[in-house]
Amino acid sequence: DQNSLILAIESSCDETSVAVVKNGDIILSNIIATQINSHQRFGGVVPEVASRHHIEQITICIDQSLKQADVDKKDLDAVAVTYGPGLVGALLVGVSAAKAFAYANNLPLIPVNHMIGHIYAARFVKPIVFPSLALLVSGGHTELVYMPSENEFKIIGETRDDAAGEAYDKVGRVMGLKYPAGKAIDELAHEGQDTFHFPRAMEHEDNFDFSFSGLKSAFINTVHHADQINEELSKADLAASFQQSVVDVIVDKTVRACEQLDIKQLILAGGVAANRGLRDALDAKISEKLDDLDFVKAPLKLCGDNGAMIGAAGEMLMRHDQFADMTLNADPSLEF
Ligand code: KG4
Ligand code: ZN
């Protein structure tokens, strides 16, 4: 038959996730075991702790995923797995489990780049059409990726220092918020105003690159200075000001890229794509300036790391015969 069933495994950071995806765009199950509670007291992800949790969770997640999907192992067509970028020890758990499962069940193995996975989360909303541009904003990446066709990826702009999510998390730490702080800052921002007017680095430069470390420093200096003179700053205004700077720069550059490139679709994906301020601002700007452009936001629940997006990308790679053998290894700094 024409149907394909892929078991997809993701373990690049602090989520162990296993999904069963049908035909690349139907989620039969998507089990996500998060370890955030174990990392929070350290203020960030501790790689060694992450690996241990993945080891504990991986086989449970595989079993649950098959059970929830009501799929038998023998009906699967392939196993897809994230092999990079990410934490090497965390990636290795998923890669080893995928190899063992594929070998034991005589299934082909599909190696998936985590960032391609994030982009392909958009498939669960509607088909991706090409040429397409993806705005990828996550904890480790902030980049604009041009896709002439479904398996071609060209970075046209990226951050020169911190990723957007990283800036959110660092600023959150200074505000005393729990890791990861993106969602909490997003919520606070909606109760405040942009009263601080933090810098908007590189906004008017003639390229598609980003920089968030200056904004982060300006934010930290403002908070420390207030501490020294015992001045109480509004957390909501701090959050709103920070978020407005991030959103302004990202929206400006992305819209300019859309105007300059001949594309049919813009995709917003990655953990920070869950940001309400960013989603709303892009919606508004695109309907104002580029009304014909199809703008697809990854579903809220699939912005963060998950197995389903790996299955969606895996199905595409399978059609391009991009299989791996048992020598597949984790590649922590994998690029497109
Ligand atoms: O894609 P992701 O789950 O993991 C990586 O591949 O990095 O992204 C995680 C990042 C974290 O930095 C987190 O703070 C951020 O996404 N994040 C958000 C929001 N939700 C998650 N940032 C801003 N606003 C949000 N609503
Ligand atoms: Zn991610």
C-alpha cells in the first residue's frame, strides 16, 4: 500500500520523545517525557543529567508511542532519529535506541537533522510549498533558512552570538524566573509596556543576521543598576521591553527577506516560535505588507522539541533515500 508508518525518536536536549507518524503528516502518537524539573535547580540543562534521564525514558517512550498509536512493530516502514545538533550524550541515547530497534526489527534507519525537524513541524498544519523560507528560532539557533525544494536548505542569515531562546533564558535568570524562561517572559510581557527601549541590534543593517548579546547586556546592566540604587523596576515592563526588542528585529529582518526572495511560503518554527508576541507581530506585518504570502506557524504544541516533527522530516528524507547504516553516530554540531 501507499501508506508509510515511521517511528520517530528525538533526544537532542531535555525532552525524550517518540512518535508514530503516518504518511509524514498524520500524528498517531507523540509521547514527550520532559526532564525540565530535574534541570531547573541548576538554572539550565546539565548534559550528564539529561543523558541519564533519556536512558531511563527511551524504551518506555517507544513502547507507549506504539501502544498509543495502536501500531505493531511489524507494520512500521522505518525508524527516524535525530542525530544532531544537540548534546552529544543525549543524542547518543536516541541514536543507539534507534539503531537497536531498526536492527532488531529489520527496518531502515533515517538520520534526521533536528533543525529540519523543527521546520517540518509546519507539515502538520498544511503542505510545505517551495520555494519556502523558514524562520527558525530556538534555544540554540536563530536563523533564516531558504528552501528552493523540499530537501535543500540554505542559511541566508543567522545570529552572530546568542540565539533568541538563549537570550530569553539568560534574561529570565536575572529576573529570578525558572528555566526555561521564554514562556514566563512572554506572559509577563503582555502585562507591561516597552518603557526601557532596549537596543535593536543590526535592525537596519543590510543583511539577514541577528545579534542578541547586546540586548542581553543592556537588560542585565539595567537590572543591576536598579539593584545598586535600590530601585524597584516593573518586571512586566522589563519583560515587555525585552520582548519588543527581540520581536522588532526578527520581524523586520524576516519581512525584508520575504520581500527580497521569491518565495511562496514563510514558516515559523522552533521553541521560540511559541512566542505570542512574535506570532502576532509576524501575522500583522505579513498581512500588511505581503498579503499573498502564505504564512505557516508550527502548531503551538509542536514548537518545542518532539518526535512528531522528526517523523515529518523523516518521511521526506525517506523519499530521497537518505538512509543510514549501523555506523550512524551522533553529531553534536551538525549543520544543514
Ligand atoms: O526548540 P526548543 O524546544 O529547543 C531547542 O532546540 O533549543 O527551544 C527551547 C527554547 C527555550 O530557550 C525557551 O525559553 C524558548 O524556546 N521558548 C520561548 C517560548 N516558549 C519556549 N521563548 C519565547 N517565548 C515563548 N513563549
Ligand atoms: Zn529544538
